[in-house]
Amino acid sequence: MIQSWRWFGPNDPVSLQDIRQAGATAVISALHHIPHGEIWPLEEILSRKRVIEDAGLRWLVVESVPVHEAIKTRSAACENYLENYRKTLIHLAQAGIGLVCYNFMPVLDWTRTNLSISLPSGAKALGFDWTDLAAFDLFSLKRPGASAEYPAEISENAGLRWSEMSDERKQELSDIVLMGVPTEKSMTLETLSESISRYQTLGKAGLRENLVYFLRSVQATCQQHGITLTIHPDDPPYAILGLPRIASNLEDLTFISESVPEAFNGICLCTGSLGAGKENNVPEIIRAVADRIHFVHLRNVRKDATGNFHESDHLDGDVDMYEVVKLLVEINRGRGTAIPFRPDHGHQMLDDLQKNTIPGYSGIGRLKGLAELRGLEMALERSLP
């Protein structure tokens, strides 16, 4: 497989030189400075590509071209943003980049409640706690009807926890949840509430329908220009804050694949996102959708009985990473082209504990993850018949 690394561009604390030293040969990047929904100019794509190639790497996957909320909700501006999306895909193809990752999560790209859980080793990890989320939902966001969506024990514990939280922790919790809002503008609790309300009538069935509409709307462009789209699973893979989820488990991924069976419609396998689901068997999912997997995020999690989780070491968690990589090696062998993967997230550790880093994307933790995964892949390549 192709060892790659996510790079957020020139402002990323982890440099392209760092990425080369980590052993990756390919970069996963995007033009994050361009407002969501606007066309990515060809000259800017080519400029980013030159920067990456001048560093001795190659820009292999775009992660991501954001899908505007108007498309997800199929509102009045939907067709305009679909046209912009198609033009961006054409520009990427003209630049020689044909693999695009995206997600269809409503409002929030990802959700955590703690960005610095202290592990026994002294490293720090990202985590999600249902009681913290309920406390934010019930007492900060104050979403109507939210209390009915949580088990009584969670609601009771949330009230107690909120009463014991310092003002600083309450603000931190709010900031962390809002961090998952994929927008170039600041998001307030009021605007978050407004965004959530748009999905109350849409529901899961409506969001599924809009995803299929999106894929059909870009299908001809993808097929004509050799673009493969890969949908990223929901993170975490269950409904939160009253928002529907449509890419959380095998049933969802099967629906997406069968609804749009053409080859351009692919999957980004994220073992951490899927692995956070209590009912998800990641190796089983891989076997079922193997022909759709074109891009891989390798990350691990540890869960408790309630569904709380933290991001664990890449080879030490609830996801059977040995079996995952074994299956991917077998799939990769049968392909005409190699599958790119990246070490997804990493612990904040060693010198990075003293630095300002992008949550989940510190350099040393991902270097450790990539080294472990590289070793596992090599051992499997040499031991499998």
C-alpha cells in the first residue's frame, strides 16, 4: 500500500520535510483556505501541487472537497454549489489528481468532548464522553427535546457533571464541540441550533436521498474526468445532537454502494470512525465492501460499555488492526493500483506535548503510528502466501 500523510498546507506545524522523515511518500491535502462551496482555481491547485512535489512528495488524495450544507439539505442554493463542485473536480483532474475524499455528515465533521485525555504513559489522546456531550446539549446548547434522547442515567449524570464544571471547562467543552463545525466562519451556539433544526424534518431518509442526488449530480463529471469519490464514515458513527447519520455501519455503506453502483462511487475506510460503533465489526465491513475501498485511514479506539471512547495506540485498541491490515494487503495485491493509507490521528507525546498542534495531527504520534503500521504491513506481505 502507499504510505501517506495528511498535510494541512503551509500553516501546518508539521512540515513537508517532517513528512519525508516520517517515511511517507504521498501527501493528503486540501485548499482549506478557500471558503466552502467556492470553486478551487486550477492555478491554486497547481501551486499547492508544486510545493508538495518540490519537497520530494506527491499529492495523491484530496481530503477533502467539502460538500456545502446547501447540498446536504438540498436547499435553494444547491444547484449553484453542485456546479461549483463539478468545476472543482474538473480542475483537480486537470492537475492530475483523481482521488477525492469527502463526507456527508450534517453540520459537524467530527465530534469529541476532550482533546487531551491523559494516558498512563503521559501522552494525550482525543476522546468522546456521552455524559459530557449530554451536558453540553442540555445545559449549553439547550436543544429542545434533547432530554428525551438520552438514557435517564446519562441525563442525571450530565446534570451533576455540569453543576460541578468550572466556567473554564464549560467554555472549553463548547469550544471543542464547535471545533467540529466545518466552516470558515465562526460558529455560535445560536447558529449551531439553527443548523441542527434544518435536519429535524429531513431525517435519515431525506439525508440519504440527498446523498444519492449529490452523487448522481457529479457522476458524469467523475466518469468523464477519471475522478473517484470516497465517502468518509460518520465520526462518531451514531446520531448526536439530534442530527441524522447515514454512513455509520455496514448497512449504511451497503446502501450507498448499491444506490449508486458505478465505480466512481467509493469508500474511505476509517477504522477509527467505524471502530467507535459498538456493533461494528470492522474486518467484516471490509470484506463486504472491499471493491469500494480506495483510500484508508488507520486509527484505533478503546470503548467502554456506555459507548465512551478514546483514541488508542494504532495497534492497541478494540479494532483488530492485524486482521484489518491483513485484509487490506490481500485486497491491495489484487488491484492494478496500490491503495493509499495514512496513520489517522496520533497521540500528543514527547516534545509535541510542549507545542501547539492541530488536535489529532501532531507529528510524533503519527510518526509512531506509521512506523507500527509499516512494520505490520511488511510482516504480513512476507508471511502471506
